[in-house]
Amino acid sequence: HGTEVTSEIVGAGMGIAPGARVIEARASKHGDSTPLSTLRALQWMLAPTKLDGPGADPRRGADIVNCSWGTGNGSDQFYRTSFEELRDAGIVTVAATGNGSLQEDGSILRGNVSAPAS
């Protein structure tokens, strides 16, 4: 999914920002994200580190963060402060409105705008 979204953004001849550079942070592996792993990914987008962890450098941070995920709960405020801090750092955050509308029983909750997009 991430590869497909990235191609829509930077894909040559088809993306909305062809030629843009991409950095990525994995918040989930096979759908097993946790609030802590997601917060770590958002923190990394603000100030990327070296692969082994040290050297946080906000000058190398993202200009735009795409969050193609959701909590399934439109009133969830857990990530609000993180998104406000990204905004305050000049980083635009774009979040999917529907990727999180899958309920525990596997059914899709229609008409729901999932957090963090909500």
C-alpha cells in the first residue's frame, strides 16, 4: 500500500509531485502497529536519525507526512499533540479518512472519518 501511495505522489509522469524525494518510517509491520510505534515513526519524520538511532536532525525532516492509516475511532484524540507539533514545525500532515474504518469483526464502518484525519 505504501508503495502505491508513494507512486501517486512522486511517480514520474503521473504523480502530483514528480521528482520529490521520499523518506519513510515504518509504523506497522503486517498491521501490528501500536501507539508507541506510530509515535516513534512520527517523531522520526520530524527529526530523522541514523539507522542505529543517534543523530536526530530536524533539518532532514519531512516537508509533508502522509498517514495512510487510521484508528477507526473518529473521536480519538491520542495523536492530536503529535500532529500539532508537526504542524508547528512547518510539516504538512495529510491523513486518510477511511483507512481505519475496519471494525474488529472485519466489517467496514460506513460514513466514518477515522482519526487522525478527523
